[in-house]
Amino acid sequence: MGIDTLKDTRYKRNEDRDKKIPLLNNEDESDDDEELFERSKQAASLNSNSKIDQVKHELDGAIGVMRNNINKVLDRGDRLEDLEAKSERFEMNAFNFNNSSRKLSNRMWWQSVKSKLTLALIVIGIVIIVIVSIVMKNKK
């Protein structure tokens, strides 16, 4: 229903659609219609205000959700930066561990070679001493 339908005089079209017949002729009824019109305007403005309030409330909710999401993204960025820093430290530690383990492996290999050479020289020395002592005994 439009505002025009609530005015003090209402018209109904007849079958010919060229004559307009007023539906309300009494002034008392006209005053009632004016009051009805004013009340409907007030209700429409209240309804409009409540709709505006409802939209504002929904907008505030959406803004709250957006702020929450932005905070979550910022926190996620901070955690990613921390994770990246940890990853770089682990990579550096892995590189250092690889270098030190390679050096230790080489040192241990040389130590093994030295001990084997020392053992071999001792065995050769003992064999030489035994051979020399056998030869000296046989010469006598």
C-alpha cells in the first residue's frame, strides 16, 4: 500500500474507469484517516529506525569479525616469521653439524690409520726381534 491510499479521500474506479467515486465523504472519518496516516508514518519511521539499528548492529558485527580476522592474520604472520627464524637457525645448525661431523670423521679415520700403522710397526718390530734372536741362536 502506498501513501496515496491512506489520504483523506479515497477513490474507487467504476466499470467505465473514467469516473472516480469518493469512498469517504464524512469529515470525522477523514480525521480518523489522517490519524491513521500519521500513526503509519510514525510506525514506518520507527520501523525504519529499527532497520537502521539492525543494519548498524550487523555492520558492527561484520567489523568485529574483520578485526578478529586481521588480528589472526597478523598473529599468523608473526608465527610464520618466528618459524622462518627457527628454520634458518636449524639450517645453520645442520650446516655446522655437517661440517663438524665431517671433520670428526676425518680425524677418526686418521686416528684409526695411525693406530693400525703403530700396531703394524709393533708387530713388524716383534717379528724382526724374534727372527734376529733365532738367527743369533742358530749362528752360535
